[in-house]
Amino acid sequence: MEEITSESRVGSKGELFPNKQIRERLGLKPNTKVIYRVKDGTLIVEPVPTLEEILEEPSPIKTSPEELENERREQSKKAER
């Protein structure tokens, strides 16, 4: 992804005003929640994903119901000892 560099200003109340190109790249619309992080003197702005966006993501865990049941049985046996 191409890097975007732009100059802006900080408002009188400390507001940040990223330009339209940056807002569009990040998918920032009015009232979008964002996370601000500072790393090595650099400000990083990331949109907070909505619940719908999170649920659309593929699950990182690949466990079948059979594997889950086997694990549950094994843990039950250990707990009985």
C-alpha cells in the first residue's frame, strides 16, 4: 500500500484534522471511533472495527466439533484424578 504524507494543523482545542485522502484510506467517516497509539515518537491512528466487521473476519481457530469434544473429555478425565 502506498504511503501517504500530508501536512495539517492541530486545532485550537487540540483537534486533529487529517485530510480527505487519509480519511478515505482509513475508512474514517463522521463519528468513527479511532485508537491513537504513539510508537517511537510516531502517532498511529487506527479505526476501531465494528462488531459486524469483526464477525465477518474468518476465525483464526480451526477446531472441529469432534476435536473440541475430545479435548473436553480429556480435560474432564484430568479433573477427575
